[in-house]
Amino acid sequence: MRRRLLKLAAAGLLLGMALAGWGAEGIYTCVDGKGRKITSDRPIADCVDREQLELNPSGTVRRKIGPSLTAQERAAQEAKERQAAEEKARLAEEKRRDHALLIRYPSRSVHDKERREALAQVDEVVKAARKRLGELQHQRKGIDAELEFYKKDPAKMPPSLKRQIDENTQSTNVQNRFIGEQEDEKKRINSRFDEELIKLKQLWSLAAPEMALPELSRPAAATTAR
């Protein structure tokens, strides 16, 4: 037992002398793939595939050096880090949008009011288009009445009348197409507000307890003295 203690003390002394010899630069140590413990004054090539320790001259661990990566492993790690950064940015942007949405629509009534106003604006545009469509229909009645004179012999129709027919038909088609587009716009508006409402219900539900905290923290009103 005494001999074993002497050997350990001698080994410790040798290690201390080795550490002192390397000075303030520190040393590197690891166990290679064959189970051998290797010590060096620079990163150990035989341990690039495993963890190495950089020691201070006192023998304490200065830092741990992870295994060196192959080009393929580095690319995979960079891709993973990039994906994590993108996900973090996405979550931050989603949180920012949710915050902005909650500020814009603090309650259901505010959201409903803006929906009504957006739809009303489209209705006004459609109303004007229908008015113009009515004018074109009235104009077409006059054109059709004039066409009666040339019903038996359309070849005698004057170019000016034919031009009026073409212009009226084209304008009518434009107005009908425009009204159809505005009806589609109303559908998009309702769809947008419906999607927002689903998200807002969640945000309002989460915000409700926070909004109630000031009420709970207020001191109870003093009881009126009898």
C-alpha cells in the first residue's frame, strides 16, 4: 500500500513538473481511440474526433474542445443552426404581429366595426358601378329603338350607330366585370377578418387575466364606519 502511494505521489510530481514546463500556455490532454492518454503542448491530432481538455499550468481545466467536424458534419451543423435562427426569427415576427393585432383590435366590438366599415366602402363603389350600369342600360334602350329603323336592312345602319352599340356593349361588360371583382373583394375582406378573429379570440383570452391583475391588486375599499 505504501509503495502504491509513493508511485502516485511520484506520478503527481512528474505531472506537476510537466505542467510547469509548459508554462502559461497550458497543455492539451485526451484519451485516443486506443485508450491511450495523450498530453501535448498543442491540440492533439490523434484526438480530433473526440473531446480534448486544455489545462492551466495548475492542472485545472481551462476549457473543453469538442471533436473537430468533417466538412459534411460542419455543413449539417450550420444548416441546423441556420434553421434554428430562422425559427427564432419567425417566432419573434409572429409575436410582433400578434402584439400589433392586439393593439389595433383591443376588443371584439372594435374588430366588428372595422369589418363593417371595410365592407361599406366596397358597397359604395358597387353602388356607383350599378348606377353607371343603369345609365348604360337606359342608353341601350335608345339605341335599340333606333335600330328598329334598320331591322329590315341592317346594311344601311350608319357607322355612328354601330359604334354606339360597340361602346355601350364594351362599357356594360366592364361594369359587370368590375362589380364581380368587388363582390370577390368582399369575400376576401370577410375571409381576412374571420382569420383575424380566430387569432384575436386566443389573444383576448390570454390578455384577459393580465388586464384583471390591476383590479385584483387594488386595496379593498375601507368599510364605512357605522
